[in-house]
Amino acid sequence: DQQVKQNSPSLSVQEGRISILNCDYTNSMFDYFLWYKKYPAEGPTFLISISSIKDKNEDGRFTVFLNKSAKHLSLHIVPSQPGDSAVYFCAATDSGGSNYKLTFGKGTLLTVNP
Amino acid sequence: DADVTQTPRNRITKTGKRIMLECSQTKGHDRMYWYRQDPGLGLQLIYYSFDVKDINKGEISDGYSVSRQAQAKFSLSLESAIPNQTALYFCATSDSDTGELFFGEGSRLTVL
């Protein structure tokens, strides 16, 4: 049973426009969410996170929104740049007891066209 | 030098062979992980260790074993490799305060 779902395998946007990557989760115990970016031939790198006590977290061009009632989060990239082209993974965890064992979605391949 | 180093980066082997993937880290983190990535399946947790004396199975531990030789070293073994273990393997560490994972560059394993 997939607890973290990224239903769009790929997304293509034009440079300068907004990229919106979506993620849904089913486990109501999840209370901490992270986004990772992965370039080919490299390991994933942390991008941004959000705790369930917030509904928005912003870091430069990247903003993550959390809708707890819908068990949905989204990553907004504005403006999108060609260097943002990568696979983006959504991840979630139950931080109770300092577990921090992440469950990942399948990833979304973002392509930003010049 | 990378904070999380995996060796080998690429390996081709035959069915039935024993394979070890090694991971070392200089971040001083207690927590270490092994993940597997298959196309279209994202990252799946194989094993994790929260300190030297702690080893835990992840989602897909069958066919794998691990050893935590020291705080900085965590190795993954395939005792008898099979073709469906062909995948990209990632080692990761985490800081118990933030939960953020730091990944190595990956080890691509092909089992013929």
C-alpha cells in the first residue's frame, strides 16, 4: 500500500512560469514532510520541508503548501529555471519518538524548457 | 570529498555471487540508511540503523543484510545476487534533530 503518492510521473513547464508538483499521503500519523531533488547520476538532495503545525513554508523560489484535511501537499517553484529540471521526491514521516524514517513517493520528473 | 561516500559506484556481477556495497560518512551522524531506487518506484528503504548496536529492517529487506561496523560505516550485502536486485542503491545519513537525509551519490548494481 503506497502511503505517499505522486500521481504525475512527469511535468513540463516553460522557463519563467510556475511549476506545481503535487503529493498525497494516506497515513494520518505523518506530521513532517520533505521534498528532495535528484539530478541524474547524483544522490537526492534536500530541498524544503514543512511540519504539520504549518500550512506553508517558503525558501526563495520554493514554497511548500500543506493541506492536512486533504492529506495533500504541493511544491511551487516560481519562477521555474532550466536548472530546476530534475526528479522531485516527496517524503513523509511520523516524527513522534524521533523516528524520522522517511517514506518516499515515486517521484515526478520536472522538465523546464528554455 | 563527499560527506557520504559509496563504493563501488558501479558493479556488474552474475547471479549467485555475493556482493557488498560500502558506505562511509564524515558527517558524524548516528543514523544511517540503505535505499534502493528502481525506475518508476521511487526510493524504498532496505535497512536502517540508528546507532552502532541498532539494526532495523525496512520495507524490502528480503535478500539483503547489513553490518554497522562503526558509527561512520554501514555496509549492505547481497549474499546471493539475483537479476531483480539490479537497481541503484543509495546510502544516507541523518541528524536526529532534523530528520533531513544526506545521500551518497549511489551505487549502480547490475546482476546478470
